[in-house]
Amino acid sequence: MLMILAVASSGVLGAATAMAQAPDSSLFSLMQRWGNVEYQMQGDAQLRAFEDLAGEVDMLARSEPENSHILTAQGVILASFAKAKGGLGALDLAKQARTALEKAIAIDPQGEDGSAYMTLGALYQHAPGWPIAFGDDDKARQLLERAVSIRPAGIDTNFYYAQFLEDQGKDDDALTYAQRAVDGQSRAGRPSDEALRKEARNWLAERR
């Protein structure tokens, strides 16, 4: 089964906010709804909601094909949709997410303050490898390390990298980065940073 991690909502909502500060911004509203679908819904209802969100963000991306904020949001929504759908049926969604995120990074080398790199790294980490799909642990490592280098005190960047390191059998290093996530900087207006800090703290407690 295809398992794909979604980026923490703090990073994605931050990208939406950077695009437009107005509360009725189409992208900001879209990503608020993404957070609700990702964390509050399940089953068929979640899949239908993700399908609707994917259609909406596709329209935005078509209208502004060089907007890195929209492309990052598109990648995150499609990655979440793929995770929810699971199985081989999710592969096309994962490939579309990869394309959107790679284009976003090409336009903005900082990758939305690391958010695009995190999502893309998770895709490479959890997608099946060749010949089924594009999964690649070395590529995942490069992308997740890039996210950490862009935001070294980030709660999300460090925690995602910690989880990757654990998957690679580097338990001591994983604990180090998880602790950095617990000690990381919570960004103003990002309540989900604190939610992720709590998750990282619980993750550490289970392993010590």
C-alpha cells in the first residue's frame, strides 16, 4: 500500500498566508479546508472532499501556473489525497504531487520556507521504488535535509527528518532531531506548530 505523509498544516497555511494576507483569499480558504479534511474527516467522505479540493487547486494552478504558493498547496493536497486513497490507485496522484512540488521549488529555491521540500521528501520516502513508482530514500534524505537547512529551528522540519532517520535505522540520530523538534521555534499564528511539538514529545517518550 502506498503510504504518503502530508506536511504539517502549519507549513502549508504559512505558504497560503504568504501569498495573500486577506482572510477571504481563495488559497488561504482552500488550505484551511484542507486542514479540516486532513485531520477531521475519514473514509469516503474524506476522499470526496479531497477530490473537490484537488479540482479547486487545479483551477487555481491553471490560472497562475508560475505561482509557487499555489503549486506548493497543490502538491500538499494531492499528496494528502494519495495518502487517503492508498494502494496503487494513489500512484498517479503522487506523481502529480511530485510534479507540482518540483515546479514550485524551481520557481522558489527556498521551497516555501522548506514546506515544499518536506512534502516532496515524504513522497520520495513513502512511494514505492522503481519500477512501480519513484520512491528513493537517497532523494528523500536530500530533500528533508534541505528542509532542515532552510529552517533549522523548525518543529516540523526536524520532526519529519527524525521520522525518516528512524525508518533508516538511525535511532540515535532520530532522537536527536526529534528533541530539536520539541525544542523548536513555534511561529506566530501557527497553532499547529504546537500540536506537532506535542506529537514529537509523545514520539520521544515512546522511544526512551
